[in-house]
Amino acid sequence: MKRRSAQIKLRTQCLPKTANRVIYGHVEDSMTDTLSSDMLACLKMAALFETGNPGSYPIDGDRVFVNIVEYPTVEEADRFWEAHRSYLDLHLMLEGEERIALGRTEIMEQKDYVEADDFLPVDGEACASVILRPGDFLVCYPEDAHMTALKADESMKIRKAIFKIRINPEGPAGV
């Protein structure tokens, strides 16, 4: 059975002049030239999180950790935009199908940053969207605003690992 890979839709008019660093792929793909050693290590751990309880689990203290989440996908009107400053997100789909909308923080309205949670709420339009299926992953850097939990074709419960990898050595307190 042939696997279906991640699908991405782009609106080039809102992409930045600089190179877009969003990375997407499948765990079976060889991406050693594209992914950092931390990202590769997280993907190798994927099988450990296919079962078990949702929650947050440390991997390397507060430098690298994973949030295992389960939720139903919904309409865009029922979700919000977010970005981060200290961590990048590596979203790895374990079960189900989810669409994630992507935007650029530099052209979106930025709200008040919540340092303790490394949470930057933003408003604006999507530049792209990605559909993730089991085994697909998406890496979002701080400049990549994202709206998660969107239904692809139909609403369904999904299970996902979100690896958080610190890229700003200062990082928020208490994370």
C-alpha cells in the first residue's frame, strides 16, 4: 500500500523575500541534510509516543520536550493563530488527519507575548496550509505562525506529538 505524503498549498504573494524555512516530510524519508540532529533524534523516538497518555514529557530537560496531544479537528473559525520565540515546533502526526494553516509573523498582527508559555498570539491570513497524515511531520520556526487542529476533509480525532526544541538559548523562564 502506497502512503500518501503531506500536501501543502501555498499563496506566494504573502511569502517573505527571505527563504521560507518550513520543513515538512515523512518519517520514512531521508532528510539528514535538512533536519538538525535534535530533529532527527525526535523523529527516531516517534514509536515511543504512539501509545500512552497525552501530556508533556521531558527529553533533554527544558531544552527538548514533547507534548502528546489528542483532539478533534474543527473549522478554522473555531481556532486561533500562534507563534513562538524560544522554541521551534516539530509536529508529528501519529493518528488521524489534520490541516495546519501557516502564516508569517512578520506580516501578521502580533499580540502580547506570554513569555512563561512561549506563546505569541497573532492575527492575519494564511500563506499556506499543510495536511498531515500518520508519519508526516512539519517543523515550524518562530517566524512561522500556525493554526492547528483544522479539519482536512472531515472532522476527526487526531493524536500528535509536538516536539519543542529550544532555539533561543535565553528561553522563557519556567518552560
